[in-house]
Amino acid sequence: MSVPERKSSREIELVGEGWTKQFCATGARIQEATELYESMGFEVHLEPVRVEDLGCSECLESPAAPLSDCLVIYTRPKKKGASGKSAGGRKRDDELW
């Protein structure tokens, strides 16, 4: 039996604004993921990790210490301009979406 996912009030707020939670990352992975999502035409938003963002925190010796460098990556499609192009200037290939 799976445990139902709990969402923080901040996550609910972000989802309401069109953001999709992707994953938690630290160090160079944050920049790599940000660049990758932006190259695919997404906006990227980073949020500090809170214990409630994790499915489980039992393996963390001290939850505050390891989480201080970790960020949650959220994405959403860039808004289109009047020309049908994304805000990044590239025309979206709808066959891929």
C-alpha cells in the first residue's frame, strides 16, 4: 500500500500557478537541470527544500543540515508571444508535446 503524497501549502500555491514539481537537487546538478529545462523551452523556479517536500526523511541523520544545500526544481512552459513563439524566441514543436 502506498502512502498518499502530502503537499505543502507552498507546493499547492506553485502548482496553482502552473508549476510542475520535478525533483530535488544539489550542487552542479541544479545548474545542469536548469540549463536543460530552459533549453527545452521551460521556465525554471527553484525553492528551498523543506522536510515536507520529501516522501521520507528517516534516513537523514539531521534533517536541517543535508537539506540546506538542496533545492526543489519546478518547471512550466514558457508563455507564448503573439507570434506563436515561446518567450525564448523558439517556435514550439507541438508534435513533441
